[in-house]
Amino acid sequence: MQDPDIWESDRRQGWFEPSAAPRHPRPGGVGEHRLTHLVLVDGRLVDAWSEPVEHTDWEHVARRHDQERRPLPPPPPPPPPAHEQVQAWLERVCGGREALEALDDLPLDDDGTDLPDTLEDLPLRRRAEGVGELLDAVAAAHLDVESSYALRRALVALSVLEPEVVTGARSAAHLAGGLCWAVGRANGWFHPHGSLRLTMVQDALALPGSPAAVGGLVRRALVGLRWGDLEGRERPREAPDLLPLGRPDLLTAATRVRLTRLRERAREAREAA
């Protein structure tokens, strides 16, 4: 209902025709009556009404106004300091803050490289033993003894945690290639960061293609339920190009030296901040 005082003011100003009364809003579509019509005769307002703007020639104008009034999204928060990014990345690589603090630079030994006696599934055990022999051959040809320990430990962990990945591989060579890919990338063995090349692994295992696909399955199996904590995170530019597994027991002494050095630099930066 229009306020009669408004129309009375218009009459006094001489531009509203007093013989015409204002209309009530016409019934129309749903929504607010955002579209207002003004009718003027000889420059005098003789009628006015409002109705929904939907399904009219001016609906696109209303949509544009809505977009203009829509609040802009808030700006993204500033990135955390470099030392915090490095600290978070190190924790992902090592499997948590406690594991990072306990990380040393001692070389790996042969502890945990043998299949456990509790592994009684005969097909699984035979497959794992065959894979282990292939891993030893790759390490003897292109790596060193400590690297063979890292590969063997990964095989044992995979056989215990995800035996289906071991028995479900197309062949022992395919699984050995996948283990070399995952553990190798976790330690920076591959070119251009290391001297090893994927083609060297393929040739040693007589693989027709890249072991990366099986390596991705191996990585996911080793990471387990921590996958969401490791995936989709950017590596700080200060950090080496290593594949986070969250398994410090698979990292060689050379890799641990790099990580402990970076840990100390992050700690110094945090204390100085």
C-alpha cells in the first residue's frame, strides 16, 4: 500500500496528475517486486506500479545488479613462513614430528630386511622371495648395499601391510620395479638428482615399460591411511625433490643427512623469528 503523503507531496509540486490514483502492486511471478514502472503523461506522473522482474525484458539487468552486489571472496591468507613450510614438509617425509626429531644420519643396516617367519602364506612368500632376489640384483648393479637394505625393508613392509599388492602384481619384476621407483624417488636416486635412471632399472629387470604405475601402487600401500596427509601438498623450494613416504626406515644415510641439515636450518629460523 502506497503512502498517501508521498502522492500528496507530488500533487503540490505539480507533476502528479491528481485524477489518477496509484495502483497496488500487480500480481506477477515469484520473488520481490523489483521492477517499478512509472507512467508519465505530459511530463506528469499518472501511474506507478511494481512487479517481479523475472520473465521480463529487464531480467538480465537485475541479474547484473545481483552480480555487482555480490561480495568479493576474501583474499587468501598469506603463506606461512618458509621455516614453517619446511617443517611441515619434513614431518610428512619422516612420518610425523616425533619421527622427525628422532631422525639421525646413521646408515641403514640389515635389520628388518628378512621376511618374518609369521608370513606363512606360501604363494606370498615365494613371490616376495623372488622380488627380493631381483632387488638385490638391481642394487648390486647400480646402487650399494645400504640401498639394497632400503629396498628389502620396503618389500617386507609391503608383504606384511598389503600382501595383495605383492601377489597381485603382474610379475616379480614388475613389483621389483615399482619398489625401486618408490624407494628411489624417496631417496633422490634418479636423474637429475641422482645417478640412477629409470631405463637402467627397466633394463636390469627386463621390463617393457616404466615402473612408475606400479610404483604409485607401492607408494600408496606403504603410506596407508596417511595418504591424505601426504597427497596434494606442495614441496617448499628449499626442500629437496623427494617423494614423501612417511617412512624414515626406508631412507639411506645420505638422505638423512640432507633432512637433518634442513631440520636444523628450520629450527634456527624458527628461533630467530
